[in-house]
Amino acid sequence: MKKLIICRHSHAESSHEKGDFYRRLDEHGIEMAKEMGVRLKQRDIAPGMVISSPAARALKTAEVITSALGFNTDEIITDACLYEQDICGVVSLVKNCGGDAECVMLFGHVPSVRILAAMLSGSSEQHTPTCSVTALEFDGECWEEALAQTGNLSFRELL
């Protein structure tokens, strides 16, 4: 069984002088990400692969949460399709890069994280506040096989 954990970035500063891409987590956002890391650790989430938007707020969220899970943050993969809201690109990325990982975590932005979770689960779009997590489970030996079907909602975690 494959597990896909879809995460929205944590609370960030409202603007940055260089633009949206560079917005960083604020203090509240750091605390939220730490709390989510604790909650996911309690659920025994152990990602084999982590893919994040390269935007500052998403990447920092990925680093804080996955470090709480014992994941080596130097191994986080970044891909612009998560920032650019390219849902087909994200699905293709997981299919092609997921490898043998039983659990893949994605860190991105709205609306794509909300749309992706709805599309892959066959459910309606849900409210997706900052630092929210949607976990989907799929049958299948490989990611291509798994993502060719509708996943089952394992859990949603909101702060």
C-alpha cells in the first residue's frame, strides 16, 4: 500500500520585498509546523520521499515537519510544479520519482494541494487552512499503478 501525504505550507508573512516566492514562515507558522510534526509522528508517519515547492514558506514547512519525523532534510526534493500549481506535473512527478517509497510527502500551496487531494480521492474539495495535511492510501506495487486509481482518505489533520 502506498501513502501520499499532501501538506499545505504553514502560516507565512503577508509579503516579502522580493515577491511571493520569497515569503517566509512567521513565528506562528514555525510553531504550527512544529505541532504538525508532533502530530504526524504520533501517527507513525515515516516518509521515504519528500517533495516540496521551492518557495521559501513551503520548503521551511517541509524541513520543520519532516525533521520531527526523522527524515534527513537534505534529501528533500524541490520542484517548481508544486509552486506553479501544475497538478498534472505533480502527479507525474510522484509517479516518476516515488520509486520504492511507501510514503511520499508533498508540500505545496492552495489551490493545488486542495484540488490534488480531491482529484486523487474522488471527493469534493475541502477547506485547506495553512499547515493542513491530507493523507491518502492507494493499493498498488508502484506509484504509477497506485495513482491510476482513486485513493482512500486515511486522515486529515488540521491545526
